[in-house]
Amino acid sequence: MAAALIAEPSLLSFVLPSPGPRRSICSPGRKLRVHRKPSLLLVASPSLPPPCPFAAGTLDLEPDEESPGRGLSSRQDGKEGGRDRRRAVKIAWEKLVRWSRSWRSKAKSDVLEGTKKVVVLGGGSFGTAMAAHVASRKAEMEVAMLLRDGDVCRAINETHFNCKYFPEHKLPENIVATTSAKDALLGADYCFHAVPVQFSSSFLRGISQHVDQNLPFISLSKGLELNTLRTMSQIIPRALGNPRQPFIVLSGPSFAVELMRKMPTAMVVASKDKKLASAAQQLLASPNLRINSSSDITGVEIAGALKNVLAIAAGIVEGMNLGNNCMAALVAQGCSEIRWLATKMGAKPTTLTGLSGSGDIMLTCFVNLSRNRTVGLRLGSGETLDDILSTMNQVAEGVSTAGAVIALAQKYNVKMPVLTAVARIIDNELTPKKAVLELMSLPQVEEV
């Protein structure tokens, strides 16, 4: 028997070995043939070690003309076949676990032992959660948080709690907070950027004199700069005045509170530099956080930005009580629109069905912890945008990104009816009810 685990290009893909002698487990007239072949589908990646050394096989079903009465007619034969299969699966799994632990132990020592300090720019919910996660990876590593709020800074240093965002979660003691960019950035090996997109350019220009030109930036911010349509991979080097500033984007379905609670999470890092992506992968990966890697920065960033706008649309549907059918249709249409634009901009289609695409879209559109979905839900319930934003203590990036998305759609000549409707609702040019009527009245088209 052969079974394959196949995921994104950076993930381990493996094939379980054949369980040994053939056992007929099929209906009469059919037999199970096992063909020994090289690995069925092994995805190689420069960031991963060689594939684990499992034997591989493929299966097919063909008529068994010689013994039409065999198969499930023999209970004893079936039991023995079941034991063989279970034994083969157990052995294969144990080999995989031993191999994985050996490699990850080496990776941990290679990267973590060489990392003495990281800095997190921004003390919001996700910046705080990421700081806590990185700090828990190695007690001897200093994690500096650069904040604007002096009160929050003092609370973190004195009590090890972020009194504004996570007052119930104690932070690791190797986290230190400061309002001094010079102190925070001095000697840092990695920099996590968690400042909202719309404020990033001005913030980075203000600290650029303290940033080492070789310091890798890992962007946690999702969105597009409204006036320029730039992504973070364009904003960071431009604001720092260094086109060669090492850059990584980290994205995927991840609520800060669940990361803080060490709940199982999977994300993706993307960089043009495969070695840099691999280093970030090893720095962040832990028993509760799985990190895939990618070279498709455009796909990861565009999917991460546009899903926030789609989440507002999903919230509007929920707030108007339009039902599950409508929700499914709208999100499916929104996914298509994101794919149309992202691929026109150079993204890989496979990225858009991965963690940073479909994964993040599902989380943000369907779960009430999403800030953008909450904005949409309240809009659909009849509240005004000004009232909604005045009561939120965190930024909903989709509100600012919506206008930029429409400008990009025009630039690349892509029709995006759902995301355009969201932008018009946010600009108070269209009511949610009218938007639904207009969308339902669009011409019937062939799916593409």
C-alpha cells in the first residue's frame, strides 16, 4: 500500500512503504497489485534536508481472472492483510518521526544558537504574540519590543504583561520593552515589523538611521498603502533607503490570541532569498507553530491584503442575515477575484490555495475574532463606519486597503465586483442592501 502526504512546495512530501506481501482485500474479481517504483512524488526544496528514506510504491486495481472468488471472501486473509497494513503504517510513521526530530534538532541549534537578539517593531496584539512566541524559543535570547506607549512599556518591563492587549497572558521574562529605536535595534539579528501598513512608511523613515543595512526584516503587516498601492516588500526598503534590505513576509491563518495560547498554527514565510526563508523557518518553527516556505512574495502579500477586504464583505452578509448560501457564494466569488488580480500581478496560483491564500481567507471570513469581519458585520447591521471605527482599539486593515484594491484592479484591468462593492460601501457611496441587489443582478457568466 502506498500513501502520500503532499502539501505546499516547501513541505515534506513522503510516501509510505509497501506493506509487504500482496493480500487480496478487494471485491471478488478484483485484485490489488503492488508495483515497486521510485518515490511517487517527492518535493525537493533547498530549505529542507533530503527526503526521508522510505520505499515507495503505487497501487492499481485490475480484474483478477485467475481467482475470481478471492478477496474479502477469505476472512483470515483479510485479517492478516489488515495486520500487515497497520504494521507498515506504524513502522513508516515511527521512521518519519525519528527523522523529523533529528533534523529539527539540528536546525534549532544552527539558527537559535546564532541568534542573540531580535526586535519587534510595534506592540499591538500580533506583535506582542509574536514577541512571546520568539522569546519562548530560547530563554537566553533577548527580544526587544519597540513601543510608542510609555505606560505599556513600563507594564511589560515591570509586570511582564501587555496591559493594553493581553492583560491576562504573562510574557516571557526575556522580553524587554523600550521607546528608544536605537536601544531596540542595537545588535539585533532579526527585525519583526508589526506596525500597521498605513503608518509604516513614516515610522520606518524615523528609525532608519538606526537600522543596519543587513538586518533581515520579517513583515507581519498585511495590506496595501492607500496612496501608493505599495506592499510591505516595497515600503520597507524604500522607507529605509536601502533597496537591498533583506526581506521576508510572514503570513497565514493566525489569530494573535491563539498564537499566544500556543494553539496549533501554521503559517508561511516568503522571500526571494531561499536561505533567508529557511533561516526564518527554523527560527520560528516550534511544536505549536508550523512554518512553510515560499519564494512567491507577491502571492503571499496580495492574498494577505485582499482577504481583509473580502472579510468585510463576509461580515456584511452575516450582519444582514442573508444566509449560508449567500455567504458561500460571496466568498467563492471573492476568492476568484483575488486570484484574478494576484496572478495578473505575477503571483503563483498555487500560493493562492495555500496557507496565505485559502487558509487565511477561511479564517478571516468565517470566524468572529476577525477585526475586518467584525467591521462588516456591524456595517451589515446598520451601523456607520465612523461609529464602528471609533469603538475599535485595533486597526482593521481592510478598511484602508479596499480603495487601494480598486485602484490596482483598474491598473491591471481586472473586474472585481465584490471587492469593489466593499470599497463603495466604505466610502458611503452604496448601501449594503443596494450592493447585494446589484451583485445578484450581474450577468450570468461562465466560471473561470
